[in-house]
Amino acid sequence: MQFELSVRVLQPHRKGNDMKTKSTNIAEDLRPEYNFDYSKAVRGKYFKRLLEEGANVVVLEPDVAKAFGNSAAVNDALRSLLDLTRSTQRLTRRSSGRSKTRAT
């Protein structure tokens, strides 16, 4: 009895002729000004300074954010609202003629 294989014999793997992607070193792809050593980084380095200077970060809800294209548009809308509030307060103060007192 004689046996034959129906599968072709696998050819030995030739080094360098495969279709694998070449692994590249990320540091080689970066420009020198972007080559940053993260081992020397300090977490929260400017956090105290931002708090002292009064930097305000406001997160808008998605439906509100859709109404404005950028931060300048949000600032313009808020300034308009503040101006409107100031002008209506002046009108209210002038027309009432009496001082507001709270009942306790």
C-alpha cells in the first residue's frame, strides 16, 4: 500500500519576502520640536496658576453647543444677554419709584 499526500508541501519561509508591515520607530517620524521626553513631564504643572488667574472652563450641553460655532459666538451671546439684563434692571429701578424691601 502506498500513501500520497494531497496537500502541497509548504515551502520554507524566506526572510524578507513576506508582506508584513514594516514596524517604524515613532521617534524617527517626529520633527525634532515634537520629540518630547515624557519621563520628565510634571502632572498639573500649571494647575495652580490657572486657578489663581481665574481661568474659567465651562462645559456646554450638546444641544447648546450646536447653536454656537465657536467660543467667540458664545461670548458674544453672553455679552448681549448681560447688556440686556443691565438695561432692563435700569428701567425697572427707574420706573418703580420705591425701594425694594424684603419682608422677614
